[in-house]
Amino acid sequence: MNPTDLHFKISTSAELTALRETERELIKAVTVAKALGKGDDLKKFGSELAGVQQRLGQFSPGQKITAEVLDVASKVPVLGSAMSALNGSLGPVSIALGVGAAALATASKAVSEYADQESAVVKLNTALANSGQYSEAASEQVQELANKYKDLTGIDDSKFLSAARTLIQFGADRSQLDAYLETVTNLAGLMGGDVEAAANLFGKALQGNTDVLGRYGIKVDSAATQTQKLDSIMQQAAARGAGQLTAGSETLNRKFGDLRLGTDDVLKGLGNLISRTGIVQFGLDSMSGVLMAINMVLPSTAKVSGDFANKLGQMGDNAVEAARKLEEAKKAGEGLADVKLTKLTDEAAAADRAFARLTAQIRATEQAQVALTDAKLARDLAQIDDDEKTGKLSATGAADARFTTKQAAEREKTRLQLASIDAQKAEEQKRVGNANADVGRRQSQIDGLTGAGAKASDTATVRERQIGDNARAFQPERQAREDQLAELRSQLNRVIAENRYNGKEITDAKTDPILKQISDLENTNKAADDSFGAEQKRLREQLDAATVEAARIKAEIEKLKPELEKAKEAADQVRKDAEGKTGALDIQATSIRATQPIKEEAAAIQNREAERAAEEKDRQARLAAERELESADASNIGARTGVKLGGLKAPDAQSAELIAKAREAAQKLGGDQDVSSADTAAFATALSELVVAVEKAAPKSQTGADLKAILAMVRSATSRIGTLEAQQGSNRTLD
């Protein structure tokens, strides 16, 4: 396609829609070509795009508004419900004069939101292209997933677009994104709602780096395969974090989160409109009243209803009518500045009040959320203590749970602190936007009058030139007719003279034709003179009127210039104040962000110490339990051996004495509740002496064999109990 082939006759909104679709497709083609590094395609598509956009520049602002408002509203639900609440107060004249402070500020924010959204999509498309997965359908599918998780969590979809891009860069396949984003959402629930950090953490896990997950209580078997590791991570994340981001869907904070997301959607939609239509000044003039009305009704959009299509149609007609009214007002000139600025002041004040109300509501919600976070932390820590006391959690498990819970609470507080800073910065930006908007409005007035003055001056110049051109063109024609008239009169005189000379009668037949020509030519001259005089008079009147109009407009501009300079000085001061406050807020935010990793590392160190202490505690408990079992086993051996020794017959007196001694040791061992290695060793010594005596008195007897088996069990118990005693002793020494 060549730009010269784009022969569009732009005259209807349907043709505008077709041209806009062409532009969107070319923008996508440029994005993909740039991502893939295809220079030739990029140059070709860029040239075609420039041709389309040049054609779009010929479309009038009023037509753009009419054709585009419905398209934006249909794509942004909150905008639709907000617009349906508007009443007839936004009539043509109101819109024509409604260049409120919120218009430029809102439009600037709209373009910013739309640009952020477009940037996230472009980065996503680049990641898809680099991984060989790009297609328009693939991109749209990922964007739908981002919207899905935005609806589930109340977190902006751009965060999930960024998360998806991160996962793709770490090697994720598009078909896995839904499951992976669910895991990222669950991990984010353990990380204070930080979706992008969770995506980075899980992305590293995709490449085998799972160490950091242990900080959040997720343990991975190093001997498992990569697939088994991922399955385990996803299952543990679901068990520990599922629902943490969605559980608050009915809280006040979530309600305001949805409101902020809805507002962002409005701004993205309006930014899309401004980006696609190219409306800079005129479009803002015509739409400002609409924008401020939307801003005012946003907090109650859930309660409003109405004939949406009819309202939007009326708004589109009003915007077109506004163009005509505004032109008439500019032409009239007189009193325009005072009337318009009074209207703008009222609208700016209304917009500021609406913004202040929304900001105050969000701040109050954030403060309440901080208190709620502290209360939830105290409750969760108390529950962990109870679970440890009742044995539901080991000491190590309780330490891990405390660390994870505290980390999540700390991150949530940090997020709320940064959100509060962002809100304060937004207030400063709003003040700057209002001041700049005031300058823009005054400059727009002067520019409009300057244009009108230039037009009047041009008209005067053209009329003066036309007067001269007419005179120069008329004179030769007039002279030619005079020459022709003189020739006819000479001809008449010759006819008369000849007839008289010849003595002939002068008849009408000879003179009438010439006389008729003379009469006709004289009539023509008179008509031409009258027409020329009337035209010259009309042009002189227009010249005089244009000269007076140019002088009047110049005087009006001179009157407005000092007011513009004052507005610029005020805007500069507001900007300086805002820069100072914003700079301080940025320093505060930087400090918070800088200290957060230090706090987390300190907490991690404390957690490692707590884990070591908990592991030692668990080990002591395990050793004590094993020691108790071994003691019971040794006691049981002693009791059984005592019974058996009671039934033995001594082969001689020495053996009888030794049997009695061993039986006494066995009975003592059997009655002991806390058998030590010394007890079992003493019993083993007595048995050993008895075995020697029995074998000496009755070699290879069954009694000797039985006693050897018992001796082996006692020696084994002595060894085990001794080992446990040594371990417990070393632990006590370490303590």
C-alpha cells in the first residue's frame, strides 16, 4: 500500500471509522516490525501510517467528537454509566464555553493513563514476539487474562500485563499463563499484594531458582524434577496464599480500589479518544463540561441509569453545535473573555471540590486499612501462638509462619505509605494542571482573537487589492467602448457629409442602424459604469469594516495580554511550590523504598536466628521423646530378665550368688522410671560376670546362651541411651 493510494473522501463518521481502523492496524504492524527488528517493514508501515494520519488531520474536531464518543463509551463500562447520569444542563452553549480546569488536567491524565496502558501492551507484544508467540489473537488473549485477574483482585490490569511479560521472558508458554498468573496472584497474597515482584519470583522458579521462596514458607525438594518442583510450588502457593487478594472484595478499601480502577478505565478510554482523534485544543473546549460531569458522578455511578444511547447521541450533537456557537462567540468578540472566564472559574471550582472529595475518601480508607492491617497481624500472631501451644505447629513451623505474616503486614503498610504519597503528589499535579489550564485557556483566547484579527487584516488587504484590480481591469474595457463609440459617430458624420455633398436626401434607413449602435453602446457604458461603481462601493465598505474589526480585535488582545502574564506568573509559582512538595515526597518515598530491603533483610536474619532456636527446641523435644522410649525399653528388659533369672538353677554356689546379684540389678532396672546408661551398664556388668561363671560351670549350656542374648540387648540399650545422653549434654553445653 502506498500513501498516494489512500484516496479517502472524509465526509462521514462511517468513513472516519474505516480510516481509524486502518490506522490501528498500521500501528500494530509498526509495533511488531519494531519488535522483530525488520527495518524495511518498519519504514514501509511507518510511511503508510503517516499518510493515513495526514488524511485524518483533515477531519473537523466536531465530526471527530460525534463519531468517537459512542465508541469510547461502549468500551468503558464506568464511562457509560457515568454519562447516562448526565442531564440536559450540558447544552450547546454550556459546552461551547465549558473549557474548565478539569478539561486539560483530565485530558493530560487521560493521555498518561492511555500511554501507560499502551506501553504495557507494547512491551507484552515485544516479549511475545521475542519468544516466537506473537499474534494479535495471542496479545488479546493475554490482555483478557489481565482483565480477569484485575476483576478478581482489584489490582490494575497493567500490573498483570507486566507479570505476564515477565513470565514470558522467563520462558513461560502462552498456554500456561492462566495457571501461572493464578500462582502469581497467590504468591502476591503472601507478599503484600506486590504482583510484579511475585511474577519475578515465580519467573526465577521457572528457571530453577527456588531458594527465595523459602522466605514465604514454600519449601521445595531439591532432588525433585523441575516439573515436580513447579507443581509443588503451585500447590503450596494455593494452600498458603489463595484468596488473600480476593477475600477483601467487599471491604471499603476494595470498593475504593474498584472506584480508582473505574476512574483509570475512564481516563484510558478518553486518552484513546484523544490519541485517535488528535483533538488537542478544540476537542478539549467542547468536551470539558462532559469530562467534569463524569468526574462529579463517578462516586455514584452504581446508582444511576438512563437512556445511554440517547444521551450520548445528544452529547455528540451538542458538541458539533458547540463548534458553531464558539465560532460565533469568537466573531462577536465583545465581552467574550469576561463571560468565558466566569464560567471557567465556576467549573474549575466544581472540579477541584470533586477531586478533593475523592482524595479525602481514599486517604481515609488507606488510614483505616493501616489500622486493619495491624489488627489482622495481632490476630494472626495470636493464632500462631495458640497453634504452637496445642501442637498444631512445630516450633520451626511457627517461626516460619510468624516471619511470613509479619513480612506480609510490613509490605502492606509500605504499600499504603507509598499510595498515600502518590495521592499527595496527585494533588500537587492537580494544582499545577489547574494553573496550566488557566494559562492555556487565556492563551487560547488570545490565539483565537489573533486568528480572527489576522483574518480581518487579510480581508482588508484582499478588498484593497480587489478595488485596485477592478479599476485596472475596468479602464481598458471602458476605453475600448469609448473608442468604438467615437468610430460610430465618425461613421455617422461621414454618411451625412457624403449625402449632402452629393445632394442626396438623408434618410432614416441610412442613419438609423448607426444611431441604434451608438445608443446601444451608450446604454452598455452606463450599465457598466453603474455596476463598477456599486462593486467598488461594496468593496470599500468591506475594507472599512475589516479595518475597524482588526483594530478592535487588536485592542481586545492588548487588554488580555496582562491577564495572561499574571496567569503565567501564578502558574510558575504553583509549579515551583509543587516541585518543592513533590521533591520532598519523592525523597520520602525513596527512603521508604530504600529502607524496605534493609528491614526485610534484618527481619530475615532475625527469622533465621528464630528458626535455629526453634529447630534446637524441636530437636531437644525429639531427643527427650527418644530417651523416654529407650528408658522404657531398658526398664522392660530388666523386668523380663528378673523374672527369667528367678527360674534359673545355679550349677554351683558361685553362680547362685551371681544370679542373685544379677536378679537384684534386673529388678532395680525394671522398677526405674528414668533409666540411665549407668544403670544399664551396671546391669550389663552383673550379667557379664554371671555369663562367665555359668559357662565355666556348664559350658555350652542353653542358660549361658540365653544370658548372652540378654546381655547383648542390655549392651545395645546402654549404647543408645548413652548416645542420647551425650547429644543432650552437648546441646545443654551449647545453650
